Amino acid sequence: MATTKPKAARKTPQRLSLAAQLAHEHSMAVLQSTATMEILEEDGKRTDRLIYVGKEYSAKFLKAHGVAS
């Protein structure tokens, strides 16, 4: 019986801005915690909303901490 190592988590590409990294991490956290297959509907409305909320979170986080994005 062969043993396999679990794959390491993918890293966010370093070419993203700080705001984009925060938005991406927020969206991934939401998907990992609450998402089901229904959240990624074919019409894309919920996916678009998830992306929008991630960007909104990022902007408010940076503003609250006084970081220019």
C-alpha cells in the first residue's frame, strides 16, 4: 500500500496587489466555510456577488487600517 503526501495549499500569486490579495483570501475563506455547489450557479450571479463582497471587504479593511491600496 502506497502512502501519499497531502498536497500543499496553493499560494496566492505574488503579482497581486495587497487589495487583490485581501479580496482573494476573503473569498476563499467564505467558499471554504459555507459554500455548497449552489453558490457557483451557472448564471454567475452569486459568484459575482462573492467577488464584489471580497473587493468591498478589502477596501474597507485597508481604509480602516490607513493603508493606501
